Amino acid sequence: MTQHLDPRSPWVISTHDLGKRPGTMRQLTLALPAPADLGVDMIGVPKDAEVELDLRLEAVMEGVLVSGTAQAPLAGECARCLDPVSSEIRVDLQELFFYSDEDASEEDSLLDGELLDLEPTFRDAVVLALPLSPVCREDCAGLCAECGIKLAEAGEDHRHEKIDARWASLQGLFTDKDNDQEK
Ligand SMILES: [Zn+2]
Ligand SMILES: [Zn+2]
């Protein structure tokens, strides 16, 4: 059931120092390469980008509690104008890794001996925190719905001489009415 972790994987962390003694604590500052495929449609953390982790590992009765923060660069595109967007994301991490699956439920994380894998914890936190509609600027005007030109470049008076579809259908109604009256 327990899958064995690869101690060479950068996101697999040893808790050897804690010695399973409840109350024992360790601070850890790490810079790890971001895992692949971490993101949603418009934005994500680029693979191998540097993720800065500031962690506290604490032995408790049932396992090891990991808490702290992770900071990573983000790259994607603006949901309105499709320009490239780059920013940063900062997430809080907290996860209890159980020594034994007897104490844990299905969704809980388990230690593999003295090793724990922080990647799923980091991945879940980032996916939840990603903006659904990233924008290059809060006031990005986006693209013209008619011609697709970027409105920021087209200028404020960019217009199309075209009657709005709703007005067009209203015009049709009035015309029909007039015709009816003439009959
Ligand atoms: Zn934009
Ligand atoms: Zn246009």
C-alpha cells in the first residue's frame, strides 16, 4: 500500500533528525526545482523554476507536522489580452505526515520510514491559490470583441460603425409594425 519514496527526489525530505521524539523541531530553508505540470490553463509555475521554502518540521505523537511557506514564480498569459504575464505566488503549507496508516485516513499523507514527500502538499496549495483569470494589469482593457485588436494599443476612440445586434432586431420590429399599419 505505502509507495516507497525515492530519497534522491528533491521534494523528498528526511525527518531523521527528529528521531520520532514528540516536541522535537527543526527549521528548514530550501530552494527546490518546481515539479512539472504545475498549473491551470492560463498560468502556472514553470518546471524547474526555483521554489523557496521556509519550513518547520515538528515531531508529534502520530507523525511529523510540516508547516511553513513556499514562494514560486508564475508564468502565463493575460486572460483578457493574451499578453505574457509573470508574477509570484506565495502559499502556506501545512500537512501532518503520519507514521502509520493505522492512525491516518485515506486522504492523509504518510511517512515512508523517515522520509516524506512534500511535492503533493506544495502542488495542492499552489493549484488552489492560482488566479483563475490572470491579468497583465488590473485595468487591462483586453481585446476588441469585433476585430481582436488590443484595445490598449488601439486607443480609446476605437469603434466599429456597426449597429448593435439588439438594436438591429428592434429596428426590424418597428419596420414590420409600420408595414402592418400601412396594409
Ligand atoms: Zn492584459
Ligand atoms: Zn475593433
